[in-house]
Amino acid sequence: MKTKSTMTIKTDSPSLVITLKIFLDDKSFHCLKQSIPPGSRSKLVLKQAVHLGSNAVLSCDEAEARNLLLYASHCSGVVVSIH
């Protein structure tokens, strides 16, 4: 009789979640805002932005930052802020 052995790896460490803060001036923020298509989940990131004077701070994870970069590749201020 053959038996099948399996090995499972169990980790007790919590998954690592990194939140990015992206600082944009008003011009870059509005360029990004115009670049995101209607119905995109990225609109939520913009709605949750914190406005500090003439700047906006966006909080998102790495995957969302990549999406924002794709949407706003023509907005130089956004590209510089994310890179």
C-alpha cells in the first residue's frame, strides 16, 4: 500500500501590509483626478485624501499606487511623487 505524504508550512507571522503616503500639490492632484476613469476603485483613494493647504496626501497600498501611476503617467507631478 502506498501512502501519500504531504507537507504544510505554517507561519505564525502576520502578513505585512504597507501603506504608502503620496504627497501631491493641487495641480498634480487634479491631473490625477481627471485621469481616473469613472467607476474605478481608485476614485475612493481620492475621496479619502487629506488636504493640507495646497497639498493632498493619498494613502494606499503598493498595488493601488501602481494603478494610480498607470492612470496618471502623463502627469509629471504624480509620477515624481510615486517614484
